[in-house]
Amino acid sequence: MALMKILTYPDAFLKKTAKPVTVFDDALKTLVQDMAETMYEEPGIGLAATQVGEDKRLFVMDVFYNNEDPESKKTPVAVINPEIIETSGESSIEEGCLSVPEFRAEVKRSAELVLRFQDMEQEIHELRAEGLMAICIQHENDHLNGKLFIDHLPPLKRRMVQNKLKKQATK
Ligand SMILES: [Zn+2]
């Protein structure tokens, strides 16, 4: 296993719409393992393939693991070719992103959703999610469509944040 480099804003790759996964081989398994390891190391609760420069509709998540609790168990989920097929309600929490370091903002999202996705064995699952998991799924799914959480901010605030991040990036 290996840690991967996470792309940060304004890297153009983060704007890419990722391609569906069609080959479920050992290389994909390794990629999923490396992404999970990288996610725990950072730490984050989700990591999309786009963020590590892989053009694939795939993300890993674990909203339950607490790295400050030695009893906490890692239960990474690999979500391949995700599709949000139902949403309801409204919710917002302060979000952050490994690709947008040192910035957090509240983002309006759906409170509940149904996610259809494939696992490593190509089996199709439907998962009903709410709370933090629903937020995480929407955030990671956005990455696969070339969208960052700051893209949800009102235009003026978004521009301010983008300028600040661009300045940081050139330092
Ligand atoms: Zn993110």
C-alpha cells in the first residue's frame, strides 16, 4: 500500500467529470486500498478518485472512524460508479475538503438520500443515508462531477475564497 498525493485547488484536474469504472481488476483493488490508507492518514472521512488524479467514478468513505479513539475500528466503504437516485429534506454542516486546505464553510445539501453503487465485485447496492453520511456522499459525488464544496457558495463569497486560495497556492 502507498500514500497518494492529494491534488488541491486550483488544480485543473479537480474540474474533470470522471469516467465510469468498467474494469474491476487488481489494479482497481490496489487503488481503493491506497485511497483508503491516504484518507485515514490525512485524516478525512471521504476521498474521491479525482482528488488523487485518477479519472474514475469512485470514492472511499468512513464516517464512523475516530482517529482519536484507539478502540475505533476502520470500516472503509468503496463506492464505485455512484448514483444518487433519491433525495429529500435539507441540511447543512460546516464542510472541509482535503483539496481545499484550511477552509471550511456551511453548504446546503439534501438531508437524506438513496445511493446506488457498485462494490469491488461489481455487485449493485442501494444505500439509504442520512446525517453525516448523506453529506459525505454528496460531497464526494460532487468531486466526480468536477465540483468542489466551495462551488456551492454564493457567487461573491465564492470569488473571495477562490482568490484567497489561489494566492495561497502560489506562495
Ligand atoms: Zn472534498
